[in-house]
Amino acid sequence: MMTTTVWLPAGWEHPTRVELATGHHLRPIRATDVDLDMVAVMGSQPRLWSIYGEAWGWPPATMTAEQDREDLARHEAEIERHESFNYALFDTGETELLGRVYIDPPTKIGADAEVSWWVVDLLVGGPVESAMAAFVPLWLEREWPFERVRHIGRDLTWSEWAALPDLPSEEPNQNHPNQ
């Protein structure tokens, strides 16, 4: 039986498509996005590993399409249950997956959501990455029910995040004001 995690208010609905000023859009990732996701992730794998490898062990250099599909199916199910959110950044026609945004319940004290995002190597330092950096914090502030979002890799480094005290694992998230 599926249950909904209590880090979000009852009845709250997550956005299903969000337009960026660049002509790109975000939407929840699906397992069926695997072919586009593999190109994006493996094409940027060394840089993504330098960001997420130590914390998440992702993406491994030997990741297969089946492993990616399983991972995306897990993300899709977590989104459905409101356990965490993984949005993919697409071009207008969804012919290219160009990055992702992760919105997770906190595992460390002091926040009610932990967020990170990336774009493919080709977009690093360019206008799409700049648009994402400006857009994501405002989007979370305006459309999500959080008061204290931690932007890992932006507000603090992954090392600084890892050094923060963990939330007690036996207790539900006590930081969220809607709990």
C-alpha cells in the first residue's frame, strides 16, 4: 500500500510542468525518459560524479540503461507518493533532457527541504544554467510549502552539508512547520 509522506501538507499538489523564460521547462521525471536521461547523465558523468558521487554514489561510470530505468521508476513512484521530487529540464519538444532538479525532505537539521540541481556539461556557465540558478529558489519560495530550503551545492557545499548534524532517524521530520 502506498502512503504519502507527511513532510508536505495534506492535499498539496506538486507542479506538473513549469516553464522557464529560456523556452525550456521542468516536469517530473518518468521511467520512460530513460533514453534521454542516459544521454544527459552519462554525457556529463565525470562532472556529476564530482558533485553527487561522494554523497549519493551517483552516477556510476558503468551505469546501464536498465539501472537508470530502475532508478527513474523509483523516482517516479516517490513523486507519486510525495516522498521526494525529481524534475527533468527539457527543451520545448522534449527531444533533449538537459538537467534535473531534486527536491527532498531533509536528512540534516535546520531545513524543511534539501534541493540541488544540475545542467548538462554543454550548458554549464551559460544562460540556461544562470536561468535555473535564478528560477529554482524563487519557484520553491512561491509554489512550494517550505519555509527553510537548503540549496546544497549553492548555499553550502556538499562537504558542509555532510558535516551538518543528521535528523534523528527514529523521529519523523520535526522541522517542517506543517507537521
